[in-house]
Amino acid sequence: MAGKTLYDKLWDAHVVRQEEDGTALIYIDRQLLHEVTSPQAFEGLRLAHRKPWRVETNLATCDHNVPTTELKGGPETIEDPVSRTQVITLGKNAQEFGITEFGMGDPRQGIVHVVGPEEGATLPGMTVVCGDSHTATHGALGALAHGIGTSEVEHVMATQCLIQKKMKNMLIKIDGKLQAGVTPKDVVLAIIGKIGTAGGTGCAMEFGGQVFRDMSVEGRMTVCNMAIEAGARVGLVGVDEKTVEYVKGRPFAPKGEMWDLAVEAWKDLHSDDDAKFDIVVEMDGSTIEPQVSWGTSPEMVLDINGMVPNPDKETDPVKANGIRRALDYMGLKADMPVKDIPVEYVFIGSCTNSRIEDLRAAASVLKGKKISDKVELAIAVPGSGLVKQQAEQEGLDKIFIEAGFEWRNPGCSMCLAMNADRLPAGKHCASTSNRNFEGRQGAGGRTHLVSPEMAAAAAVAGHFVDVRDYL
Amino acid sequence: MDKFVKLTAIVAPMDRANVDTDAIIPKQFLKSIKRSGFGPNLFDEWRYEDVGQPDADNSGRPLRKDFVLNQPRYQGAKILLTRENFGCGSSREHAPWALKDYGFDVIISPSYADIFFNNSFKNGILPIILDDKTVDELFQEVYASEGYQLTVDLDAQQIIKPNGEAIAFEVDSFRRHCLLHGLDDIGLTLQHQNDIKSYEEKRKQQAPWLFA
Ligand code: SF4
């Protein structure tokens, strides 16, 4: 019998029952909640007089709508009425149903996908759901993590189960050693550039090979975070000693005897050597260059030394049209060097790149330098209150501020501009976030997805540059 | 979800075809964080002289006297009689939420838009399909006698008129089962609660730290 993939193992361990057509009830170990996708789910429970099945498996925090400038007080001080209502409602719902919430001003508050792993609330071997597509992030710990819709949020709260069909197994195998200055963000952008935004549709996407073994757990989170941008609802990395080391001692992690039992069980959380994948994509890590997205889809990405594509050289008319539209929206010329793209805004943050290692990496580039006077606004937004505290203990805030950055409070911020942080129309932004769709960071805004190091270097230069020249 | 077995109630005639979901509940109400409380804004533009706002008090708003739901003889109606392609337009689930919250449990029409049709069942509303001729006759009878009531019997799959005459209707057997027993997706899953509980018992042995 062929071995099992990590996904097979996680799936098998969570099947409550399976129908003949393959539809299964999957048991959920942890649900994370935030203010945008939960209100109607709570409302549904109330209307049906239902209670959460295991209330302690839910954990809530507010992130999309919270201000990142200095807090004037609690949620009632948020200016936008819709944002204010959503944040206040989450607090009320959490209280009514007895769910732990990290609210505004709590040092543990932050972006839901930063908070979960940081608290040890998402653990290897768990099934994790959240009403948010970037839930794939948690797969970096060897957890099976799905993004779900609001009616599913309610379903999981009420039944502890999700209705699912099993996906296909896909392996992205990258061996070799990354060059200095090439980061997990560059790796995942390069993957998306290669397989496209639908490359992983219908698959659980496991990342394997030396590059991921060498990568830190936070780096693996950056990669899994963007599995969804490659079409996969689920990203995964097998558990190793680094994973165990990362989880150890975190507030929600098991303790004492339980810890030993858990670690023993987690040893099996990797794909067997003879496991069979439906799709395998191999890449050579040593050839990956720092990446910059030029267009309006994450697959429109280039090496830093590349040229913006020319639609006239594209033979597929649909693609050529896509290129033309993107060039127009982004205000770029065909064949221009990526390095000539100006940078007017810089955003370091989001659930992709707002952890302590990301801030350290950006600060190491910024240290002793000033941002270009062509840059109108550069903001650094830590992923959680605890990341912010840690960064301040290390003096990173000073490096950012001295370089000319604004040092903000935690939240989703300019990743999707639901709060007051918006990218103005026509401006180019070097952004460490995950989506460069039209209007994502603000109506008419022009997003370029990059690593924290590349964002910092672009801030200093006022246009995109090869961070390797700054090391 | 509430059960639906049998109901006798006043019928409100909405003599229009292609009633779309934006008419059922206008778009400004989608910003809400709720799925209840849409009843006062059902058919907002047709019902009131002014423009409704989310979270505003609707009690003092000027009513359009000629609109069917504002007429005294149709107060308390739980059955909506209407024309073809009811619920077309955007897929908003707010439309059945609003109809249900207002008090409608049954809709009778020659046809419905697909998504709306499905959303109705999910929210405990029974959308009945009858042929044009039968619908026409019902309209005439409703107009002719004030206080006109129908009995809708889902178990027997028939509508009974005040004169005792019965009209049979078709309904998908799975949908019927769900409505009769008050089962939504959650309700269905909860039918397997013993499976969930035995899974938990087994899992507690294997991974006790997940239950600590
Ligand atoms: S940081 Fe951006 S992508 Fe991540 S959860 Fe917030 S809005 Fe979504």
C-alpha cells in the first residue's frame, strides 16, 4: 500500500462520517473569528436558539476595521460607522456566547492569522477554520486549515464540523539553496508566477524540499498564506523540529505530560516517502530571484531584473488583452525595466509579512538610511500587539521612524483598506501584502507585491531595486 | 430552522411578474450585520413614500396607501401570491430573510429565480409552483372576498381553498423532508450528533491535549 501524504493523514484523522458520494463531515479543532464575517453567523445561532458545540475551541479578535493610528479609546472611537458597528458587534457577540476575544487595546489583538500561531491556538495536527481565505497560513504548522464562508462559520460553531469533499494532493517541491536576499515571499511569488493563480485549484498544496526544510516557521507561514493566491484553499508544510520548537511554551500550547504526548504524535505529521501526489511541480531554489509583481493579479510577477511584458509579443489574444488592461491600470509601459517603476507608498504589514522576522528583515535594510523624498508615505504595521512589543524591545521601531516610516498599531490596515489606511488613486505602492487586485489597497491604487526587504530597499531608493545590492 | 407542516392564513396578492431581489430588499440594507429585522424594510420602495435607511426607525414613515401590504384587508398575511419569475436579480439571501421576518411562510407563483428558490427553502419559506391558470383563479378569488384564507398542507402536498376544494402541488422530497422537520444544513448535521460525539470520545484518547 502506498504511503500517505500529510493531507491524507490530517483528513483521515478528522472524518466524522462520510457519505457515499464522498461528502464528509470533518471535525474542526479550532475556529478563529473576526468582525467582518462573523456577525450573521452569531445572528443565525441566536435565531435558531443554538449554542456553540464546544465554545472553548473558538477564539476571536478584531483586525480588518481597527485603526492603526494612535488609539483614542475602544471600538466606540472608530470614526467610520460601519467599521465601528462591526467591531463593537464582535465584542458583544463574544461576550454573549462566552468566546475569548482579544479586543482593541489588548496586547494580544492583531491580524487573526498572526494571532492564532502566536498564541499557540493553532497547533500541528489540528483542523483550523476561519471566515477568511488566508486561513491557509496555519498550514505552515502542519495543520489542516480552511478558509470558509459565513454560513459555514455558523455551521462550525453549532456542530464543530465542516461539510467537505476531499481535495487532490499537490506537491510543490523546491530543492537547492536560496541566494542571500531571496526570501519566503520571493519563493511563493515565484511559485505563483510559474503555476498561475488557478494552478492549485481543487488541491491541498504541500510545500516540500530543502528550501522549506531550511525555512523558518514564520517563513513557511508567508508561503502557506499565499497558497490561496495559487488557487489552493489549503497550504501545508510537514512538521519538523522547528515546528515543535516554535509551538513550545505558547499560551494555548499543551503543557507537561500533554506536551510530551503531543510531540510524540506530531512526529508522524509529514508525507511518507512513498506517498502519492496527484500533481507534482518541481523548482530549483537556487535560481529564484527577488520578485516584484507588476500587474493586477499575483501571477503577474517578475524578477527584479526583468522587463514589464509587451502585449504585442504575446501570441494568446486573451493573455495579450489581460496584459494591456493591467499595463493601463498600473500606468506602466511595455518593456520598461522593473527597476524604473517609481515607488510613492510603502506598506510593510498584512498577514503575509507582519511578523517579527519580517520587521527585523526590513529594519536590517533600513538601518542608518533614510527613505527617498519621492516616497509620500511609508508605514510599518506589526501583525499583532505582541509583535509590536517585541519589535520595540529590539529597537526596531526607532530604525523605522528614523528612516522616515510611520510606526503603527496592529491590524490589516492598507492590505485591503477597510480602515482609514488607503492607497490613493494612481500611486504605486511597494507592499508586503498578498493581493494586487484593482482597487484592493484603495480605489485606483497600484500595488506591487514584494518581500519586506525589497519594500524597504524600494523605500530608500524611491523605485524598485535589487535588495542584494543593499546587503 | 422553524418547522413547516400546515398553515391557514390570509393571502396577499402581489400582482406583478419579475419581482427582483432589489425590490424585495433594497441594497442599502445589505450593510447590516444582521439577518433578522429586515421585515419593516421588505419592499421598502413600494411600501413607503420616502427612502428607507438601515437601522432607522420605520414606524413614523409615510406609507403608500395603494401598496398591497399597506391595505387593512391584507394585514397578518402569511401567504404571498405573485406572478412569474419571482426573486430574480442579485443572489442576496437578505431577500428571503426579509420575507420571513415580515411573516411570509409561503409564496405561490408560476415560477421563481433559481437562487432565490433555493435560498427560500434554506430559510424556512415554502415556495409553491402552480400553473398560470390556477394562479389566475386564486388572484380573482382573493380580490373577490375580503379575509380570503388558504390552508397549505405540506405533508399532504395540497392547498385547500375556503370552499374545500384541494389543489395538489409538487415539492422536492428532500426539501419537503427538511421543512417538515425544521432541518437546515446545521439541523441535518445535528442529526448525526451521535457520530460527532463518538468521534470526540475516540479522538480524546488519541489526542487528549485537544480537549484539555
Ligand atoms: S491582512 Fe489582508 S489578507 Fe490578511 S486577513 Fe487582513 S485583510 Fe485579509
